[in-house]
Amino acid sequence: MADTGASDNSKASTPALEDQGEWEPFRCCRLDCSATCINYALVVDGQVVRVKTDDRFEDTEEMPQQRGCVRGQARIKTVYGADRLKYPMKRKNWEPGGGKKELRGRDEWVRISWDEALDIVASEIQRIIDKYGVGSIYRAGMYTNPVLASVGGSYASAGGNSLDGWVYPARCMTGFPNLNSYYGDYLYNDRLSWVKSKLIVLWGNNPSWSCHGYPNKILVDAKRNGAKIIGINPFCNDTISSIGDQWIPIRPGTDTAMLLACAYVMITNDLQDQDFLDRCTIGFDADHMPEGADPKDNFKDYVLGTYDGVPKTPEWAYNICGVDPQVITDFAKEIATTKPAALITCSAATRIFRGEQFAQAFFTVGWMTGNVGKDGAMVSDNSQKLFGNGGLPLMTPGANGKPVVLDPISEVFNYYNGVAPENGLWGIPIQGRWDAVLNGEYMDGKWGMKKVDIQMIWDIGRGNKLQTDPGLPKGIEAFRKVEFVVSADCWFTLTAQYADVVLPEVMQWEYPDNFSPTSNRETLTYCSKVIEPLFETKDDCFINVELAKRLGIDPAAIELSEEEVFCNQLAGAGIMKEDGTDYETMFTITKEDWAELGQPDREPQTGRVEWQQFKKDGIYQLPRQEGDNYGYIALEDFVRDPEANPVATESGKLEIYCQSLSYAVDCFGSYHVDPIAKYVAPEEGYETTFSDFEKRVPGKYPLLMNSPHYPHHNAAQFASNVWLREAWSAPIYMNPLDAEARGLKSEDVVRCYNDRGAVLRQVKLTPRVMPGNVLLPDGQWSEIDPETGIDVGGNPNMLTSTAYNGADVQPWNSINVEIEKWDGDYTPDHVRPLVTDGLTEE
Ligand SMILES: Nc1nc2c(c(=O)[nH]1)N[C@H]1C(S)=C(S)[C@@H](COP(=O)(O)OP(=O)(O)OC[C@H]3O[C@@H](n4cnc5c(=O)[nH]c(N)nc54)[C@H](O)[C@@H]3O)O[C@H]1N2
Ligand SMILES: Nc1nc2c(c(=O)[nH]1)N[C@H]1C(S)=C(S)[C@@H](COP(=O)(O)OP(=O)(O)OC[C@H]3O[C@@H](n4cnc5c(=O)[nH]c(N)nc54)[C@H](O)[C@@H]3O)O[C@H]1N2
Ligand code: SF4
Ligand SMILES: [Mo]
């Protein structure tokens, strides 16, 4: 071979990449993705060069692999993304008190040291508390912060932004608190029970997009076993189109009308499970009302229109929800007569104005079919992570041992427990948070307006709240008003862009080993430290400890290192005993193992799983089989003998008439819901797309927009991943009829707008979207054009409402908008350069 001068790159002389490095197990997110998987990163010389997912053994029906989704495969572009925050920074024109506050979001950035950044944050906390008093800090980040808690507390949200309309209906009507197990305390059965359902109704769910991995297999298994699957949804989503037998298109936010009509059909055909209703529920008819309630207020008479003169017939419902009366009738008969059936819904269907009324109606109509407490039967909200596999986790990490530091001003435990507020809300409702900053007051539920003087916004600990909370344009005004804004994140998020000081954080791969929450009760996973933190990134614990030192707080009283936390959780991890009664020690850990983990003083222990094997695999998967002791049927004991095993509601029964729910929602002060499910037209929804609903005169904003959770993102994370931008372009999905009326063709660039703001997107035309309804994916990062004020990034929160709504329910899915062709400039996401802080690497 002639000597060309080139180096010899032939395979013979270079070992395969696999032989040069180690595969390290990882999970992408520390929160909220469907997270049923395990992935591996190949690390060569401290750099990840390749990513793969579960290939520990051959994929079989009995023991399926736990494979990751498209985001896991693309993660390398997120960790090594051009928009990673690298160094602490301050805004060029910042000075104590804010400096030129109006430049937030458009100022230049100056690199500073961690010491300077922490000095600024600590001194601004102290200065603002001294000047304005305790309660002048607003904690936008979702996690309670022990430093803020120790300096007197911070205002934060009064509730959650995810459970939405379910929290109080689930607690008050069924007695299942939400806090421990997320979404209704497993009102749904375990997966082996699902597979026995003859009919599965997915009232709004889309696990193909929002719950990747094994949950979809459960549906496939059920289908193979003969189950019919019906999807009721404004969108014939990928779940329905791939495994559904029937799609019932429905207008968003109008499901309650269809449910009431289903009740009408069942009652007038005497199809309801009267024995179940009589034994296990209260409020269905005049003979089963709680003491003190007017018998006329029962559900059956409301549906029949006995006293209000309006029978809730399928024809009545059609005018609201758009579902053909015959389809409603057939569907109602089918759910009433097919047993066992699983009637399943999601959070998205309650993310509307008056979200609670959907939850009330769904429980009520579900219970009328009697599909509760039996194998293959269930009536439940079952969104996202825990989809399809109810029951206690079969393995669980031990307690983390972190000091518990409660915030004296705002804690949301009571909210998540569905407890009615007693003397005021526990914080500022998310819906009213930006108004509270701007106007100096918020609606403290039925206790009236409450004054606040917010002068600092803390966007740390699951922050980026400009992006993911409703009312972004108002949020920007609020950010420009206060004296100090600090943000900590891994990327140059929208919210970081509007801060004064930005702190760069590590992300999964760079954190020390940690248990990441798994949503499959049959697996326990962990994420190893894959690489050293890039640039100068640090974790929350470091920030808290350093701020504590500067503010005279004992760090040991508020924080524990990630390493300690992991070892505590490892030592205390439990695995369900084979008899299914309790947990026993999960891991065998030797003295050498503890030494390797940097904790030589810990005691060796014996369990069912070798730590060294788990460390390598990143996952332990407990095999299940029919007849084992790990099964779960929700409410089984209660339904067998309701008197002996009451549920934790006021009456001990499932409450179709629920006074405590009505009372709790009243406490939040924005509207009243009756104790039974009724349809009341929402403040914004289908009806308000008309200027005159009776005469059906179209209004200024005649389209209903909803924002589905989208495969590209996990909430707003992964938004800037360049591979995912190409694969999932986040168009506006629209029906061809609506497009035709506006002279649009597929791929046209459009402006989607209302009085609150505007975004640019390309349209994707598909008959899979119901006419009158458009979909704008959740999680798109805003990029607001300074000239036009239009968001070219396509964030739906440019358009969402900040009106107070029930028990702080975010009405993301019933927003009124209009769409028109855009003839100006537009660059699609995947070719638009990422927004970065402008600092160069060193
Ligand atoms: N890929 C991905 N997965 C995720 C997330 C993510 O960001 N990306 N986020 C996670 C989180 S935090 C959550 S809370 C969950 C959310 O999970 P879900 O509560 O299930 O919400 P979505 O996936 O947004 O919507 C599910 C379906 O509801 C439909 N829908 C919307 N409005 C209505 C309505 O009024 N009536 C009816 N009948 N249907 C309606 C939508 O068309 C969609 O098909 O997803 C989780 N999973
Ligand atoms: N229009 C519209 N808006 C929505 C929704 C919708 O359907 N439509 N859905 C809502 C729902 S259900 C949810 S759950 C929210 C989610 O909204 P967020 O809770 O804001 O979700 P993320 O984008 O996952 O996380 C916010 C930031 O926290 C950072 N972060 C993650 N883990 C950690 C950590 O351990 N420490 C620190 N310091 N930071 C961390 C991430 O880097 C990220 O930038 O969005 C809501 N917003
Ligand atoms: S984003 Fe979540 S589900 Fe997807 S691969 Fe990562 S950890 Fe798994
Ligand atoms: Mo969520």
C-alpha cells in the first residue's frame, strides 16, 4: 500500500469502541417522564460516545425488556447541547435592587465565579427580607427549598400543576388521598388484572405518547386476550389508531355532557348496576341520599330532568359535545352490559375550566356500571407514569434521611391530601401567581383578596416556570417588576433568560449515583454517575449548603449530600416478600461494597439481590405470574363488604352526592360545584368559541386549542435537543375542514393567537383531529421575537388563561384561539440555531 501520509484508522489496529469503555446504566430524568426503562451509556475517556437501551436478555412476553424511548436514545444531544449552562452568570446591567430591570430577557451576560454568584444571591435574600419582610420571596421552582424555609419561608403555589381536577374529587368521593401514590391511590388494578378486561375505555389517554414502554404492552396483551378498546378523544391519537377498535371524537372540555347522556340511557333502559349502587354508593337516587341532604338533589332526578325540566338526553348532549346521539346510546349500553370493563381516563380531560365536574361525572357513570373491586374491572383516572399497573411498588428505595425542613408560609401536603383549606390557601394559586406579583394581591380562596409584596423570584428546584405555567406574557411583566430574580437549571431556559443571576446545574449522568423514581411497580432502577459534571455545574445540595453558610444557617440541619442520600436509600431498600405481606431487605451489600461506595463504616447486610449485579444492570425486575401474591384489585374488600371495610369518605361509601367536595371547591373561591355531577358551561371552552352560542354565531376565537404532552419532550425538558427537533417537529395539528375555511394547506406557516399572545407554527392537516379543535404540543420552548412579540418557538402558554379556576385547576385544554396564514419570515425549529448565553467555552 502506498504511503499516503494518512494515519491508519483500520479496524485491525483500533479496538472496537465497546472494548475501550464501560456501559453505565442511566435514566434520563429525575422527574415525571413515563420512566419505565433502563438505558446504558458507553463511556470512553470520560465521554459518552454511544447510548443503547435494555438488552440484558432476550425480549419475551413473560419477561419483557424495559426499553427507553426516543428521548433516551437522543440524550447525548441534550447533555452535550450547545445551550448547556456552563458557568454562573450575572446580567450585565444588574445591580442590587435590580438595576435596569426592563432589560431582563434582553441584556448581555457576564461570567462570574460561584463565590460571587452565591454572595449576590445570599445578600439579595437578606436585603429583600430586611426591606420588605418575610413573605417577599416567591418560590417559582416547585420544590420546597430548605434555605428559604429557614429564613422565614417563601410564597409558593397553593397546589399542583399536574393532578389538576382530580385531587379533590378523588379524595372526597372515593377517600383515596393522592399524596402517597400519585393519581388516586391506585383505584386501578395491577396489569395481570387489566388483561382480563373485556372492554377498555380510554377516555382521553394516550400512553403511546405520554407513557412509553410497558404500559402499551399491557393494552396489547389485553387486546390479544379479546378486549375491545374504545378511545374517546378530540384526537385519534397513536394509541387509538394503533390498537383502538373505535374512536369517538368529542370536543375538548365537553365530556361531562356525554357522560350525563350515558347515565340517561342507562337509567331509561334500567341498565345501571342497582345492587352495586345501593350497597356501595350514596346519592344516586332519592332513596340513598346522605342525612341532611334534600332528596330532590339526587343524581338520577337531575339526569332525568325531573325538577329542572331538562332531561340530559343524547340529543341534549350532542349539541354540546358533538357526539352523535346514536353513538352515545350504543356506547352507554355497551359499558353497562360488558363485564368486566376498565373505564380509564386521564388528567388531560380535567385540564379545562370546571375540571372537577368531569371527574364527578366520570366516577358517577363508571360506578353505575358496577365495574369496581373485581378482576378486570375498574373506574379510574390513570394518566402517565403509573399507567396500567396499580398497587404498591414491589420494590422501594429506603428513606433518604434528609432533614425535613417545612416552609412556614407554603406547603402543599394538604393540597395533595385533598384536605379542604381551613383558614386560607397554602400559597398563591398557580393561576394567579403572575397577577399576585404584578398587582400585589391574590385571591386567597373564599377568604378574599390577600395583599402580598413579592420582590424576589426564586426559580430553582424544578423551575423554568415562565415556560410551563399559564400566562407567559404576564409572567414576563412580573419578572421585570421585582427587584431580584435567580434561576438555576441545566440549560439556558426561557426563565433563566429573564433572570439576574443564573446558576448552572448538573443533570442526570453527572449527578452521583441516584435512585430515579420508577413508574413500574415490578422494577427498581438507578442512574449511575456516568460522567464528571461538565464545566462548572453543581447540584442543588451544593447551592443550598453554600447559601446556608452565607446566611448563618447550619448546613447540616438542612441538607444531606447526594452520596449519603443514595447510600441510605440503598441500605433501606425493600422488596416485597413472596407472600405479599410486607417488604424485606432488598440488597446484599458487603463491607467491600460499602468501601467502594465511599462509606466504609456502614454495616454489611444480606438481602435478595446482590448490589454488584444491580449496579451493573441498573435495574431489578421482579417476575410476575398469574396467581402470585403480588396482584392488586382496587377496592376489592370494600365492594365485598362495604360495611366492614368502609372507604375514607365522610359516609364510608363512594359518594355520588359529595358534600365535602362541593365544600372544598367553594373554599378556593372561584366557582361552586354542586355535590352531584352537573354540566355547567365553562368560562372558556366550546360555548365561548361563539359570540352567541344559542344561535351558533362564531366568535372572535372560534377554535378550541389543547396542548397534549408530546414525545419530543418530558414536560419542557429535551425541547432543545436537536435530533428530537428534527424527529418531532411540533406542528399545530388541525382538521382539513378548518384549514380549508382559512385557505391553508399542510406545512403552511400560521399564526395561532388570542388576546393573550401569539405563536408561529407549521400546520399539519389530519382528519384525526376533530373539526373545531387544534393541538399545539406542550413543552415547546418559547423564543419571543422582540419586534413582533410573537413566539416563534410555539409555547402554548403564550395563549393559556390565568383566570382562577376551581381548586387551582389549570385549564390548558380548552383555550379559545384563531389561526391565520403567516406570510412573514419563519425558520423551522430544527434549522434555527439554539438560544445560548453567548459565553464562550474555556
Ligand atoms: N412524552 C411525554 N410523556 C409525558 C409527559 C411529557 O411531557 N412528554 N409528561 C408527563 C406528565 S407531567 C403528565 S401530567 C402526563 C399527562 O398525561 P395525560 O393526562 O394523559 O395528558 P396528555 O398526554 O396531554 O393527553 C392525553 C390525551 O387526552 C386528550 N384530551 C385533551 N383534552 C381532552 C378533553 O377535554 N377530553 C378528552 N376526552 N380528551 C382530551 C388528548 O387529545 C390526548 O390524546 O404525561 C406524562 N408523560
Ligand atoms: N400549556 C400547557 N402547560 C403545561 C402542561 C400542559 O399540558 N399544557 N402540563 C403541565 C404539567 S402536567 C406539568 S407536570 C408541568 C411540568 O412543568 P415543570 O415542572 O416546569 O417541568 P420540567 O420542564 O420537567 O422541569 C422544569 C425544570 O426543572 C429542572 N429540573 C429537573 N430536575 C431537577 C432537579 O432535580 N433539580 C433542579 N434544580 N432542577 C431540576 C429541569 O431542568 C427543567 O428545566 O407543565 C405544566 N404545563
Ligand atoms: S425520557 Fe424517560 S422513558 Fe424516555 S428513555 Fe429517558 S427515562 Fe426512559
Ligand atoms: Mo404533569
